[in-house]
Amino acid sequence: MNNLNKTSKKSTRRQFLYQSSLASMGLLLMGKSGLAANPFGILSSKPNSLINGVQIGAITYSFRSMPGSAEQLLQYCIETNISAIELMGDAIEEYAGAPKNPIQWVPGKKIEFTDALKAQVKEYQTQLTNWRTNVSMDKFKEIRKMYNNAGVSIYAFKPNALNPNNTDGEIEYALKAAKTLGAKSVTIELPNDAAHSKRLGDLGQKHGIYIGYHAHTQATDTAWDIALAQSPFNSMNLDCGHYIAAGGPNTKETLLALIEAKHDRITSMHIKDRHNKVNGDKNMPWGEGDTPLKEVLTLLRTKKYKIPASIELEYDIPAGSDAVKETKKCLEYAKHILEN
């Protein structure tokens, strides 16, 4: 080996070690804002799940089986290449300094509500209401900046503050937070009480934020009609999987017709694969159920509907996998449809 080659190899090795040390330093120095800012420019590029004009996103509920701080949720988005989301409220409120919930929910574990625990919950609800009605929006601005700097936008916000038992002050807090985060809508389950959807629609109009109503297997072609008639700011958060699982008159053809008929009132949708009622209505890995995923996504692309389609991971995660890997599989499935 000649001296020139030796020098070249040493130089290459020094460059590699230098770059590696910078990358390690960047990871160590990243704090809450540093994670998104990525000042060293060494970590992975920004995610992009806008595919042929169709914004594939995810509801962060998909990552519920994993640790879920605001920073961790952002990292999952980056790892799955998701560039837009429907953001659940708990982690964001925790980041913003909300009182701590005395109830720690563990899947499958029953909670015994003793008198002492009931008293704690009541006190917590009072503290949370007071916090929500007085909290500064500074931390929500911080979240938006952190996520946007990392290449992730927030199109919908789902806080647990929009229910009939919540005060107007809490609801207005949720709408202000949504606007601060950059969201177009908040999402909530479709109420049985028309007075509540009227209340939400009026407050949504006041703050310029849409209320996206989500339905499970009670979904029909007319389920949203009352709410939509009450306010131009009442809208649909259509779950295609739940619609199909309801069965009966709900079919592939009626789902596509509903999307076409109501496309201008759908602020976001959930996409998942479920069997229909006849086949057991179970959540399935994508491509194994009865939801017409190909037809729905192709319709969004062909008609150029600007409706974010949120991956909602609800099927059982296989052994050896995790929510990030499975969400990524769902995105790749959607990408294959939209690119062909």
C-alpha cells in the first residue's frame, strides 16, 4: 500500500469518527425543542406522507401501546414517515403542565373506585377545569413549533374537554389550543344529544375551529345530518372501518357515495381495515378485512379531496412487532395504492 492510500484511509476514518461524534453530541444535547430543531443536520430527513395529493396521517392513539410523551409521539411520527397527525390531548396537556390524573389506567386491569379515590378524582376534575380555563397558550405554541420544525403538522386535536359535562370555559380552551397547534378541527364522538352538538358548533364558529364528529358502528348515511344542519362548523370525522363493520345497509358502494356526497363537510377521516358485521366485524391487518381501502384512497386521489386520512392502528400487534412498525406497514400499504 502506498503512502497516498494510507493517508486517504486515515482521513476517511477521521472524518467518519468526527461525524459520528457530532451525531452523538446532537442526540445528547437535544431537549424538548432540540429534538425537532435538529441543529446538526445529521439525523434523518423530515417525514413526508403526502402521496400524490392525498395526505395520509395518523391519529396518535395508534401509538397507545408505547410510552407516549409529546417528544416520543413526535419521534414515532418521524420513524414511520408520517408528516401530519390527529393529536390526542393527554400527552400535550401533560407537556403544558396539567394536573396529574390520580387514576393510572392499565389495559385489562379493573380499578376499584373507593370513596377515597372518588374524592381524589373529584378534586382532580376541579383542578383540571381551573387549569384549562387559565392556562397560557405558550406551551401549545412550543409544541407546534417542535412538531413543525420536525416536518409534522397537526390537522386535528382530540382533547378530553369537549363532553357535555365540560364547562364552556374548558371547551373554549380546547378550541384555542387547537388553533394554536395549527389544527383545522377538534374531534369528538358524535353526541346523542342534539343540544350538545349545537353548543359545540356555536363555540366552534366563535373560534373558527371545526368540530369533527366521530362515529363507531352507529354510523349510517344520515347519522351526522342533525349536527351538520346545526352549524357550518360541525363536520365529520368519518371512520371508514367502523362504517363497514356496522353492516346492514352500509356497504362499499354506500361508503364511497357518502364520501362523495359529504366531502365538503368531512374535515378528516380514519382509515383501518375491519371485517363487516357478517364476517365478525374484527379489526384486521390492512388488506385482510372488508374496508374498501383501495377504493377510498383512489377516490381521494382522483377527486382531489383535501381530506386527511388518518391511520388508526387497532388490529392486534403481532409478536415481535410494535405500533411504530405496524403503522409504517399501513402507510406503505396506502402508498402502494396511491402510487399505482
